[in-house]
Amino acid sequence: MVREKVIVSTRTLQWKCVESRGDSNSLYYGRFILSPLMKGQADTIGIAVRRALLGEIEGTCITRAKSEKIPHEYSTIIGIQESVHEILMNLKEIVLRSNLYGISGASICVKGPRYVTAQDIILPPSVQIVDNTQHIANLTEPINLYIELQIERDRGYRIKTTNNSQDGSYPMRRCIHACSKCKP
């Protein structure tokens, strides 16, 4: 049996923020240095810190969408340029802000032809949209688009596998804090 010599560091770890900035209304960046570390420690610490931070970040997002006209998530609707799946992905990208915890409702009710953006979402007073220009869909014909939305404020990451669109609603798996790096 081969024995390896294990080196133990007696130096204390030092944690330092070297850069921090807000790139936009919904995107923040920070760079930190933690040293000295031995081989393999950086990955272990990095994964643990990432999971701990993601579990504690609070946020508000759209967690479910429902429309009567949609037969399934991968269908297309005549008069709408995007597929249902693309519309759901666009809704998933909308960054919301709220000060109340729990579930609330919202809706989109528009008549085409027109370009539908986040500004067209009818929200409860406790919820705000960070970027009203966020694209949702492009209605190319004179049709009505009505989508009921469920908005939730909570913390962490959640994967819900409740009913698979049997009632015409589609759950959206995502970080509750709307982080673009965490989408499955």
C-alpha cells in the first residue's frame, strides 16, 4: 500500500471581494478571492457556497401559465409568430420584484395584430416588472390572446412536478429568483 504525504496548512483563510458591480437592473456580478487553498479544496468550497447562496436568494417570478386555447406546450397558434413553448420561455425570462410572499395572480389580455411585451401583463399592486420592454409574443393577425399567470415570491430553487398541463396550465421550472445561470 502506497501512503501519500498529506500537507496541512496552518495559515488562516482570507476572503476578499475584488470586484462588484450591477450590469443592469436584473444582473449583478461579484468576484471574490479565497486563499490559500490546497488542491481540491476550491471545487469543494465553490460548490458548497454556490448551493448555499442559491438556496438563500429570494425573488419573485412567474411559476405557472394557463390559456384555454393551448392544446399542449409544443403547439402553435395561428396568428402568433412564436410557438407556445417560445412564449413560455419568454415569460420565464421576465424579472419581477415584489415585497409580499406567497402566490398571486396576473394576466395578459391583448388583441392583435401587435407586439406583446411585459408591459401588457396586468399585475397586482404588490408586483413590479423590472424591464417592461421584455418580449413575449408577436401577434400577426387580429386574434385575442389571454393568458392567466401565477406569480410567486419565495426563496431558492424549486422543481415542481404537479399536474402535467391537464387543466391547460403549464408549470415553469426555475430559480425563484430568476437567475439566468440556474435554468435547467
